[in-house]
Amino acid sequence: LEAERERLARMPKPCVDCDGSGKCPDCQGQGFVQVLVLAPVVGEPLMQSSAMSGTQNHGRAPQGCFACYGRGDNALNGPFVKGTGCCAACKGVGKITPVF
């Protein structure tokens, strides 16, 4: 009976962060999230405000998921790098092995 309890205690448990799916809970495994980049000036013609800011990046854009090691959005936060899409807690396996 005690050996069976010990065996069960050592078995991998489902990851609580991703509910056992192995996918990143922040981006649902896509490796990026959608962000809204606002225009620097409202009410001016698009070309004039873009020339003032030096960029035409505004509207919805993908941003690398920070939770699964992505970064950037090609607008304000540097170059876009897609994340792995895997849960960082279980490394995409979906289970956590207890450490004794």
C-alpha cells in the first residue's frame, strides 16, 4: 500500500498552467499576440502624421509572446520574433514530473 502511494506520487501530473495541453496559455500556442498600435496624431491626414513620426506602423499588429520567449512587434518594441508557442512551465510536454 505504501509502495503504491509512493509510485503514484512520483508519476507526472498534468501541468496546471496549460491544463495539460502543452500550449502557451498566453497565446494559445500561436507564438504571438495581437496588439493595437495607436497613431501618434489623430485628425491629420495619414501621410502627414506618418511623415512626422517616421513610421507607418499603426493599427493591429502581431507581437511576439513574451511568455513563450517571443519579443518585439516591428513598431515600438524592436523586431518581431515569434515565440515557441509551448508552455514555459512544462516545456510543451503537458505534464510536470515531481522532484524529490
